[in-house]
Amino acid sequence: MMMDLSLSLTSAWPCAATETGASASSPNGIATVHARFLRTFPISALPTNLSLFLIDDKFDLILHFVNGSIYSISRAWAWRRGIGIEEMMQPIDVERFRRDGFLAIPQLVGAATVAALADIYDAMLRGEIDCSATDNPLGMTTRQIMLPSAYHPIFRDNPALDAARDIARDLLGVADPKPVFDMLIYKEPGQLATTPWHQDYSYAQMPLTPAGTLVPSDEYVQFWVALDDVDEENGCMHFVPGAHDAPLLDHYIAGGDADYSQRLLAIRDPEAALDLTKAVACPLKAGGATVHNYGTPHFTSGNRTTARPRRAYIFNFSTRDRGA
């Protein structure tokens, strides 16, 4: 692919003095060019699979070149999330997502955002913000608040949603992914209930979607954001890679009545239906996230710790509007 970046930089920079901070052989295929002034920087010779970040110190601009497309990101975008430039430059491996059905993102947002979200999350748990209409136990066992965005604006507009929307654009291949669902699932220390192996598309119909239904794996993605450090002891996510493209597996109601909106569904006989020897645990620091599609089997354990809560903030993006 032939491309000249000067086409996108019209008249903002008066000269072309550049200082190269890395090269195409850098780790993760990322090159960073720090430029105090830029006007013409031809990159026609670069391989199309290279991620190139152009950081302008004067105009507070980052230009992100990936596979022939340019994305403009202000430095304030990174600072708003409490993320440094180096941390922001985490490539999203779209091909791996398509192959495995999930990705782990070490840092989606920074500490300031985690603290702000956790503060409102805790207020909801304490009942200081009334969520009683949708604060019902998942499967009659695990604390779950559906649609927290209906109760507080922070869950309608926050840096986690912004960052995830950018990722969803790449994973779904659409310019404007639509937020279609959100929830909070809380496992306090000593809460030993598991969230059994299941596929999200099983919830698409009441009481459950029939086995054998084709899963639209390119229409929905779900982000699971850790507001605490999570691991296998307090309930991090686990996935079975490569099991998302087949028709939906057979599920059953593992908790709650058939007409209960927060019923718990589970794959029937997961040891036979899945190769659980391939299951991957995804421990994360607070602010990290996983993303998966609606056909990816996943599981979380109970919280076996005595002093470490597990607050998960979960939301979905789709190629379609809510209710479409």
C-alpha cells in the first residue's frame, strides 16, 4: 500500500524536522516518531502491518497509522484515562480475536477512572443510589445490577466506554459501534458461587436460545472491566479459545426460574461439550479488561479470598442499535 502522510497534515507544520525514537523492528511492530514540527513525512515504504504513532509536542497530537488508516488521538485522550503514551500503544490483535474469540487487554483505563467508577459502583452496592428495580441476584446467588447506566451518568459516559468503543470499531468493522447493554457483577470475599461455563448468545431468547442456533459472532462484543485486581482466586475470566464459531451449545437453566430476567444459564455437561484442557485464565490488574464475542464459552470461579472483592463492570457493543 502506497501512502504519504503529508496528505493528512495539510498546513499545520512548517517544516519536517523529525527525531525517530524506534524503528520497524521495535517490539510488537510499533514505531514511534517524536516530531516537534512535521509537515511532510512520507511513509510509503512502510509495511502495511506496522503501527506508527506520530507524537507532536507542540500541537498536542498523536497520529496513529495502522494498515493504511490514520486515527487522530489527542494526548488529553490518554491523560483523561490516566494512561501514559507507552501504555496506550497496545496493539489490538484483530486476527487473534477472530481466531480465539477473545482478547485480554492489560490496561483499558487508568487508576483515576477505576477509582471514579468504583466509587459509584460501591454507592450502588450500599443502596445509596437506588437500583432496586434491577438489583437482583444472578441465578439467585450472585449480586448483579443490570443497566447501571439507567441510574448514574458515569455509566453512560466514561473513559472505559470510550476506549472500548475504539477497540470495538476494529473488532466489529464498523465506524460507530452501538452500546446495547451493561451490568455490574459483584463477588465479595467468600462468595463461592461460580458463573458456570456458558455462551452469551444463549441469553438472546427466553428462557434460552435453542442449541444449534447459529451465533452472529461479528455483531456483538462484550467487555469485562476489572475494577479490582483479579486472578483465579477471586474470580477472573476464563475462556476456551477457538470454540466460538460453531453453532450454539446446549444450555440449561442453572439458577432462577424460566421467566426470571436474571436467570443463570450454563452449558450442559461442559466437560464433554468443550475441551477444558485448553481453557485460558485471564488475570488482570484493576483497569484491565477482556473482550469476547457472543459465541465464546467463558466461566468465572467464586471468590475464594477472605479480603479481596471482585467488582466487574460489563458492557456490550453491537453493529446494531439497542433493541434492533
